[in-house]
Amino acid sequence: MRLYAASPGPVFAGFVAGVALQLQQPALWPQQIYAVMVLLACALAGLYLWFYGQRFPSWGGMVSAFALAALLGAGLTGWRAGVFQSAALNPALEGRDIEVVGQVQAMPQPGEDGVRFRLAVESARSNGSTVTLPPHIMLGWYLGFAGREPAAAAQDADPFEIALALQRQPQTLRAGERWQMTVRLKAPHGNSNPFGFDYELWLWEQGIQATGYVRAGPRDAPPAKLSSSWQYPIEQARQTVREAIFQRIENRQLAGVIAALVVGDQAAIERVDWEVFRATGVAHLMSISGLHITMFAWAASLLIGSLWRRSVRLTPRLCLALPAASAGALGGLLLATLYALFSGWGVPAQRTIWMLATVILLRQGGRQWPWLQTWLLAMVVVVALDPWALMQAGFWLSFVAVSVLFATDSGAARAHGEGATGRFDLKNQRRNERWWHRPGWLDSVARAMREQWVVTLALTPLSLLLFNQVSLIGLLANAVAIPVVTLVITPLALLGVAWAQVWSLAAWVVGGLVVFLQWLASWPLASISVAAAPLWCAVAGVVGGSLLAMRLPFYFRALGLPLLLPVLLWQPARLAPGQFELLAADVGQGNAVLVRTASHTLLYDAGPRFSRESDAGHRVLVPLLRALGERLDMLMISHRDIDHIGGAQAVLAMQPEAGLMSSIEDSHPLQTLRKAIRCTAGQRWEWDGVAFEVLHPAAADYDAANKSNAMSCVLRISSSRFPGSRTALLVGDIESPQELRLATGVPASLKADFLLVPHHGSKTSSSAVFLDAVKPQWAVVQSGYRNRFGHPVESVVARYEERGVRLVKSPQCGAATWQSLYPDEVRCQREQGKRYWHHVPGR
């Protein structure tokens, strides 16, 4: 029997594949099954080594090693997930007042509406009885309004209640402090939309199993600080440094960037700056990323290695015991780890530290593995410590970038004896010899520019897949920003920790860089957006980008061009003429419905505003429109309430060609951004065989003093010109008087298959006469999970159930999709994209 030398590659690849497979589970199995999987994998691996040692008997042996490693990876990940999930919040405790004693675990995050912080729970009581909570919870202590949700307005709070609430504004919390406070909790729950950010996965990775807010209203016991401690010294130091930065630098915009680079406070960077950084492709530089950690480790290793060599005159035995190269590498890793801890120990920083530690320790052990095996080992270490990192975009960007640099560097390949460019190495060597006389610094600059070009070219298709956007000026922007941020701004910002005056110089440099980036972002076609492409397109694109970057003859590199085309030209399938689709986005307590026909798109409402820096347009609708490749023809804002108009500005900024139709007054600030056409009953138009008609308000309503809800634009959408016609009715926040007027006016025009539930299911809407006129088959209510209004109220739900209407609630469904071609079904994003870490709300 022929024997093959054992290679750890199949084992490493199998482990990662097993973890990736387990992450696709919609629900966890019993923990005993995962324990059996781990024991079985270990037992079979032991028998394998007993019989064959470290040699594979055949290709079948390598397949077996791959399968056993996959079984081990899946079992370990599932077992860990089960242990973590067993400590989840008891659903019976949601929404109850709970008296909690705990310790502030991390640097609090201040905002315009209050402060958010992590609390390590020590004890908890409810109604005089001890209750069990998850060990770590995320809380908000909000300004005014008796501890209500941050998006809640004060419109229904009386002045006396507000005055009392304002007496209990959030105090300055510090890491390590013990507090006693009354809180209300709920299970981690985020918006669920196609191609949207998975907030529940982010909380899972952070170890958070409950979120909530501090009860600090006039009828609540005031929160009390019990003691202070030094249990979290790094977090306390981070908070002190952040406060010192904002005290030293008056311009909060510049101070936010420096705080992000020093202590990892990404929330300190303002939203407008993030948009500029993303448009120019330098967002990865404005937080503690793998690049910062790697550069810090490299600089620290050079410094320590140099000092170590000079110490040979004083202590010769020191260098004999540990060579200068080893001392530099290990010292650089240690200092980089301390920097990562000080910057908040975020997931990207952790990932970089584990990668660096794997490579450095492997080399210190005298192992000279091929680059692919080293790359796989680093991936195994990261995945073993954080299996859910596989679901993060940053993980793949980091590892793909490293692999591309290895694969396209002929010098590195020859060092490993692999010949990445094969027989073309001699030609490249001769070409390089012509330039051997260049100064060392010039050679380093040329090599750095080439590496930047290689990574940018290879990662562009992957970036399009992950973010549906790529900066066309990213190469130029990074050519300036990378050296400025890594070699000037970051060192100055870190030096400012010891000498605060240096922060002023760092802020001056940041200001100049921001002006330059803003100028680049203003260029036409500074960035492009494409529709979300399938995975095979991205794989082909990365391969194509790598081929173009490799040192190969032109005819080989040209093969990369057709491989780039699928990801650049991909367009999702459109509807047939005469058909339309509704996508009710999951935006929390607010309305946002995307209406698509064969070649036109309308957005009905734009969701709520959550804070000054965050709204549904920026957080949900802009990424959704970009991923779907949609260009809006019209944005219809039903009325001026903040839960309907909150994201309009972000949507209009992204969609410069979209028209605006609304009932908002002429003096509304949105009118300065885009002049709105009044929606008036009787307006009609047709797109691709689909008819659109405005049913409310009447022209005379604009001259009367009406509530904003009463002025909601009501839109009827119908495909009546075609066989099997279907109708949808979008009604905003109309209430019973408007419903009665519509039902007694032309009731035949109200009949609809799909109804957007009026006013989120409030008790003032969905009257019996209105529902009897509409007779919907489906009704979708867009509301927030455990919202403070109790929407939809039980009496309204009962009215729909009595009439046999299938009611779909966004907290349980997520984004809901209904098509006129398939009127008997509604697709729920929470069901289609379900994973075991996703919250399953009660019905």
C-alpha cells in the first residue's frame, strides 16, 4: 500500500468546514448530540493514529481526516452554542420591573439620547423574589421621558412627568462601578431584512443575552451607586483617555476620529464622516482594524529587536538565550496584544492577534510550513476561539487579503519552495535585477504600493458581494490615507496618551485628511453600487482579481477579466409586466413598504428615526435598495410623523432621481431637500400595467386643521388590467373617522388582497366597517418588538381573526414579501434566513 506523508491541511480545512456547516443550523440539537459528535471524532481520530500514525494510507485517508475534523468542529461549536443558549433570558421576565445589582463591565457609550453600557449581573429580584438573569446584559439609561425607548417622542408625555423625569438624568457611569437600579429587559431582538445587518448575531458574539433600559421615572426607585472598584482597570483607563481627548479637542468631529483610533470608540465618529470614509474606501482605517494592530506589532518588533541587539554589550548572555529576532517578534506580539486590549478588544483586533500569534509561534518553533498550511492554521485558531467570526465580513476580507498577498508574491512562494508563478519566476527575477540598485526605501515604497494594488484589485469583487458598494477612488484615497493614518495620525494619537498636547497636532492632520477625502468623495462616480450577487459570482471575481494581480504573462492575466464580469454585471430577475411585489421592511415601530413592478419602484414611507445619528433609512432602507439594485422612481411619505418620515433624508440622498409625494406641509424641512408633490385623492398613474391611485386625503383637507394621522396618504395598487388581478392597500396612520369616510365613499375601491394595517394596529384604527369594506386576505402590521404602545392591541387582532384575515406581525416575520403573482403566500425573512441565534418572539 502506498503511503503519503501526513499534511495538516485536510485536518485544518475540515475543522473550518465543520464549523461553517454547523452555523447553518436553524435550530440547535440537544447538547448530548454535540457531545457524542465530539467524543466520536476524538475516538475515531485516536484509532486512526493508532493504526497509521502520522501517515495517510491513501487519498481516502485524507478524506477521512477531513471528515473527522469537520465532525469535531461542528460538535464543539454546537456544544458551545448550547451552553451559551442555556443561560438565555426567561421570557416570563420580559417587560417586568427587575431590581438589579451589577457592575459596569465596559466603557459606557454616551449618545444624544442617554448612555448605553454593559452590566455584569450580580443579583436580581422581581416582586420581592430572586430571579435568574443572563450574566451579561446591555442597558440604556435614556434622557427624560421616564426611561422610554430612545426613538420614542415626548408628544404624549405631560409636562409634569417630563419635569420630574429630567431630575434623574443619567449620571456619569464608570467601568468598575457597582450599581443598584430598576430595569426592564427583553430578549435580544433586531430587525430582520434581506441583506441586512444581523444585530442578534452581533449581540451573540458579544456575549449579551438580554437588552433593556433603566427605569428612572418619577415613580421608580432612583438608581444608586453602591461602590467603585478597580476590577476593570483597562476599561477605566480607556474611559479616562476618551474623556481627555474630548476635553482637549473642541471639534467633536476630529475628536471622534482620534478617540476611535486610540480607544476603539467607533461610535464617536459622526455619521457624515463614516459616509465619506466608505465612499472613499478608507473606513477600515478609521477604527482599530487588523492593519493598525499589524503595523503596531511590526513597529514594536523593530524597536525591541534593535534595543535587544544593542544590549549585547551589557548582557551578552541575553542574546544567546533569546536571539534579537525572536525577542522582537515576541515583544511586538505582546505590545500589540496590550494595544488591542486598550482599544476595546474588538472582534477584528482579536482576530488579528490570534493570526499574528499563530504565525509567530509557529516560526519560533522552527516550523517552515507552506503558506497555505500556515494560513489554514491561523484560520483554525481564530475559528476555534470565535466560531461565529465566519459570519462576519471582516473575517473574510482579512483572510482573503492575506491569501492573495501570499499567492501573488513570487518571492514568498520561492521561500516556501512552491513557485507561485512557476516557470515565470526567472523572468520576474531578471526584471527585478534591473532595479536592484534602487535605494532601499524606494524599493519598500514600490513593494507597498504593489501590495496595496494587489489587495484592492482582488478584494473589489468580494467587497461588492459583502457591501454591494465599492469605491472607484479607493486606490488613490488609500495611497494617501494609509501612510498618513498608520504612520502619522495613529502614532501621534497614541503619543497623546502620555503628552496631551500632541492630540492637537493629530487633530490638525485629521482635519486635513478629512478635507482631502471629502474632495475625493465629491468626484462623479466616486463609488458604485451593484445588486447583491450570488456566492459563485464573488468566488469567480476574487479569482479573476487575483489573476490580474499576479506576475503572469498578459495572456494568462487577461483570463481574469471575464471572471470579473459576473459580479459587476449581475442583475436580479425582474417581475413580468402587469405584476407587482410588496416588501414590508422590518424597521421596528414605523412603516416602510417597497413596491416593485417590472421596471419601476416606489417606496411608501421611510421608517422611524432612532436618534440624531441613526434612522431606518440609513440603517435598513439604503442597504436594502443597494443590495436589490433598485433605483427609486418615487418616495411617498404618508404624513409627517417621525416613524414614517425618519429615514426619508437618507433615502433621498441615495436616490437623487426619485420624486417625492407627501402630505407634509410646505414649511417642512424635507421640502428643502426635495420639493414634494401633494398627494390628493384622485391622482392616478400606471407603471408596467400596474395602476396606482391615491384615495386620501382630499384637496379640501389641506385647508383644515387636521391631525397628522388624518392626513395620511392612502395608496391603492392594482393589476386589474390583467387576468387574475390583485390589489394592495397602503393606508399609513389613518384612524376610524378617515376609515369611515373611505368605506362610505366608494367602498368597491377599497377591496384588497393585501392591507398594510392602519396605524400599526392601534385601538383607534382597523374599525369593523373598514375591514368589512376591504375584506383583505393578508394584513401586515409593522410594529416594534415589545413596543411601548402595545401595537397591535388585542382588540384589533381579534377583529382580524374574526374575519379570517391572516395577520402578519413584523416582530415575528421580519421583512414580509407578497407578490400579486402568488397572492396566497407571504414570505417571512425570519423564516427564510433563520439561524439558531435568532430570537423567536412569542405569537
